[in-house]
Amino acid sequence: MFPAILKTVIRTGSLRLIDGAGRIHGYGDASPPYCTVRLRARHLNYTLALNPELSIGEAYMNGLLTIEDGSLYDLLEIAAKNFQNFERVPWFSLLSSVMRRLKQYNPIDRARGNVAHHYDLSGQLYDLFLDKDRQYSCAYFLRAGDSLETAQENKKRHIAAKLFLDRPGLSLLDIGSGWGGLGLYLAEEAAVEVTGVTLSVEQHKVSEARAAAAGLADRVRFQLRDYREVTGKYDRIVSVGMFEHVGKKNYNEFFTKLNGLLAEDGIAVLHAIGFADAPAPINPFIRKYIFPGADLASLSEVFAAVERSGLNVTDVEILRLHYAETLRHWRERFMANWPRAAAVYDERFCRMWEFYLVLCEIGFRFRSMMVFQVQLAKKPDVLPVTRDYMVNWERARRQVTRRPMRASGGAHVASRPRHQCLRSKADFTAGGGSFTRSAGSLQQARWS
């Protein structure tokens, strides 16, 4: 069954399959990429045909599908370039239609378990492929030669610019605060008061230790709780890489909660993975083995929920290939450290992790995955009317020489002295732009 289906599907690229009975099949148009795959069990000739998006990853993870020539990347690139042809197979078309109707339900207890499944893995694993600050989300590459560390620093700066941190002492809520890097960065850069919330026990423990080591425990507090349990009002809210775990059924609840937590003149920035086309389910392998309970949104789903919440969308940016590059860095680092990862877990885990990293990179390069950053506010007039303030803030911060700060494992990453933090709206004027250095009301500054 599976070899016959591939004959219908694979039109571009060059795939050679050695099936479970040892028979050799060739597919494609003889163009690159090239890959030879061996199935090491007869039953795979049939089981791979039932749900290939799930079962191919399982077979690779279990060592029953091996790459004889080329690489896993080549195999998944061929699959991605021929993905639209899967719709020609009636069974796949029906399965796809059913999966599109699934919407994740994510109550708090289940959310905690889902987070623990991934984020409470050994810190040694994450140290093998993440940057020193453990930024586990899309980096921002200003130049082709940017290192992962530089690009992750760019990402934090880019998000900070969109938060419009125009005065010290702002209260900021970080929903899904990870290992604390973004919260600590914002506290250092703009003298804001940060409250971070996470459901990961390990991330919470590391975050608190980092805040204490940086001497910021008085201004940066991390809590082990669900965002739905948070109360109070915040001048700024940021959420990076957490919306993927909300679940489609809970989008209305998420944005309604944001509206309730945001001060009247508050601003929020949401950074998340999504689809650039119609709504669809997350890959079943990723959902089962990597991020249980996860889902990806299309902008049509996000905007509909935002509209119902009463919030205003004040800015949107699509980061196209930035996550593909981020994942390339992660994949290359992980593959270089494979023996160390296998020593922490085992070879099967390493193959699972490799499949996850390659699959996601392929999704951003050749399919419809992208990252969106949405800026939200209760009132449309709380921000300057042009985007110059973002550009000016980033330019000014890139020019600052930074000193070391303690990272998650005691290493040092970029930071800066507190006395150099932004202190006035004049800081947004560096390089010229939408803010004026002259005295005047904030309203006048917004229109200048």
C-alpha cells in the first residue's frame, strides 16, 4: 500500500524506497534532493499508509525506517515539496478533513501535564542546543551571518521595542516566561517591574535562581501558575511561545483574559507560531511525542478571537524564515552533541528529537508555518501613529555596549548596568523619528 501511494504522491525530487520485503522502488523526477529509505519491517508497507504524518516519524524514531543515502532532512524536504499531492489520495483527504475539525481542550490540570512533558526535561538537554540564555523560541536574524546568540538578543530587543517601554516602573506580565531570559532582559533594559508565570517546575526554579543571581529579585518575580489564575492590572503584557499551548477552543478565553489583565492604557505583544494559510491541525507526531495539547493558529482564528475580546490590533508582523534559521542552528548543535544527548536519554530519544527539529525546520522553509507578532491595546491612541518608535528604540539599544549577566547555568550573557536603562521618551528619538525631544504632552509626542 505505502509504495503504491508514493507513486501517486512523489512527483518532485528523487526518492528510492527499499520496502519491507526488500523490493526497490523509485519515485520522482530525478531532481534533487535525493534520498534512499529502507523499511526494516514488512508491516510498514501497510501501516505507513494509514497515517504517514504520524507513522513515518514513529518508524524513524524506533529505528524501523532508516536513511541509506541522503539525510532525514532530504526525505522530509521531498515530502514537503509534494505535500499537496497527498490530497489526491482519498483516505488522506478524508483524514485531513477530520483532523481540521479537532480543537484542543486545555483545562489547567491538563495544561500543567502537557507543559511538564516537554519543558521539565533535563536542563542538560536544552544546554546542548539552545543559546546561553535558553531562548526557546524564534530568533531574529538581522544579518545572514548572525550567530544564534546574536539573533536571540535581536529577538528580545525587537519585542521590547514593540512593548513601547516609554517610562521606568511599568508593570509587566510575562505569560509563559520560560527560563526567565526575556523578563530579566526587560527589567535590565527598561527598568520595568516584571511578573513571569510558567507551568514548568524546572523553568520556574531556574528563573528564580537567575533573578537572584542578577540582583533583580526585587523587580522580577516568577510564579508557578497558569495565566488564567493571574489577577490584577498590568501596563504591559508579553507572551512568547506560549499561545501554541492554549488550544483552539480556548482562544476566546485567552484574549478575554488579556483584556481583563491589561490596564486601560496598556499594551500587549503576542509572539507565536501559526499557519500562513487556512486553519489546520498541528502535525500529529509533534502533538503526540513533543508538545501534547499544542495547536497552531491561522491569523483568521486569532483576529476573530481578538475582535470578540474587545481588544484592538495595533500592529502585526510576520517573521517568515527566521524560525527556519533558528531551527537550523538548533538542529546542527543537537546533531553535534548527539552522544551527550544519548547519554542523558537514549538513541531512540535522539532520533525522536532529530525528527522533531528537522520536521519543524522543513515546515517553516517549505510549508505554511510562520511566526506572527501581534501588538494589542485597549485604546487605539496609546501608541505613536507610525512604527518609527520601534525602529528608533532598536537602533539605540544596538549601539549600547553590554556587560555580562548570569545565564541559566551560571554562564554569562549580555546585559547592561541599570543606570543606563531607558528613563524618558527621549530615548525613543535616537536616529530621528516619531518622538520629539522637546517638552510636551504624550499626546503631542505621539503625533509629532
